[in-house]
Amino acid sequence: MFTCLHIYMMSRGQQLIEVILALAIFFAVLSGAVLLYGRSLETFRQTQDISQVELILTESAEGLLSIALSNWNAMTTGTFGLTSQTGSWQLQGTPDTINGTYLRTVAISEVTRDSNCVINEAGAGTSDPSTRHVSTTISWTEYGQNHSQEVGTYLTDWKTPGACGETGQASNLDIDISLAKIDSTKKSLTGVILINNDSLPITLDKMTLTWTKEGDITYIKIEGANHWHSSNGIGSPQGEQPSGTELDLVNLILEPGHSYNVDMFRFDEKVDGATFTITAKMIDGSTTTEVTSPPFVP
């Protein structure tokens, strides 16, 4: 009988240990599940925040562009917020809060350009009153941590002359001739690059080339496609054209911040040693000009 009781007591003890172990495992699993849920909830919340911030940044960019187009004089340097309570977008004197959570800060600063009319990020050069750098920062706090996202862009007043004396869309077109050269046939000017420095698309409509040697121009190829050709009906006038003729191209839309290679200006005579003057006319009638000088390396 003593032996049976001893075995019974051992069995009850083992059962108690098993219950304790089971409870420990249960609470460990429960704690892990709670922790995992908390992290999942935090990740979900952060994803929601990022999506909301991206929407606010997009809305802010549209609002600032609207202000720049309707009232350029409002684009003064400083720190601001945005409001649309009057039915149209306006700058306000202090950063604004959205949904009680997101702080929006708009910073507008002046832009300077070097002697080649290229924007100088360091701030040196000539001030361009028709261009502003605009950045929008969204700040918020989540789970005790501070977060922020920022986007920046350049805005230009097309109605007034830029720092380089150009107006309209042409003030944002850079004709880069730093890599220009004559090819091995000596009948093509290559390496010219067109760059849109604006925050909006601009459209190239016409080009006029003058050169200081004999011969006519036969076609202009940009990014692998003919935009004017003397004999296949692309652009006007048709036929090989002498120096100084305005050529009506198939319009080329230049996207913001993008560069486009002019594969070649092709001539029917050798043009090595010539000086070229390239004038681009935009869809709004504004123009910009660059002059290349020899020698070129074939």
C-alpha cells in the first residue's frame, strides 16, 4: 500500500509540473503573439503614415505650382505653410498642420546661375529673380520617434526674363555643346545635348543653324529619330537648306530634368573647322542660342 501511495503522489507531482510547463509555454506563445501583433500594428501604422505623407507632398507640389503660375510675386524667399481655405492655394506665414498630425513646412529660396546660365547649387553667381527653389517638408511623430520627408524642385516664371536674358520656355532649355564634335565623315556635327532644367515639360518647335563653310543641311536626328529631313517629308521646308534657314521640326517634348542627344546635324559637304550657331525656338516662340567654335576632334 505504501508503494502504491508513493507512486500516486509522484504521478500528481508530474502532472503539476506538466501543468506549469504548459502554462509557461502558453504565456510565452501569447507574449510572442502580442509582441508580433504590436510590431505588425506599428508597421501598418508606419505604412499608412508614408502613404498619407506622399499624398500631402503631391498635393503641396500642385498647390505651389498653382501659386507660381497665378501670382509669381507671392514666391518670396522664406518659410511658409499652405492653405486653400479661400478656394485657391495660398502661402501662409507659418507652417501648417494637417489632420492634427503632420506639420508642413515650405521653404522658398533664391536661385543663382553661373556665366553659362547653369544653376549653381553653392549659391555663387548671378541671382535669377525668375527662378525659385522650393522644398516641402512633412514632419510627424510616431511611437515617440520623429519622422520627416522632404521633396524639392525648381519653379520658373515663364512671363519674365530669366537671369540670362531669355524668356518663356527657352529660359529653361540648356543647349550643351561641351561634347560637340565633327564625326569621322566630317559631314556631321554630333554630341550636342538638349536639357530641360524646368519642373514642367517644354516643347522644341524649330531650329536655325548657321555655319561658316560651304554646303547645305540635310537632316537633324534627335534620340534616334529624324525631327527634320530634307527629302522624306519630315518637317519643313523640304529640300536641302542653306545656312541660316529656320527649320520647322517635328515637335520634341522635353520632360523635366531630362537630357536629349542630338545624334547629328548632317550636311552634304565637309564642315570640319566651321563655327556653328544653333538657335532653338520653343512652342511659345521664345528662343535660346549657343555658338560652337573649332577646332573639333573628328
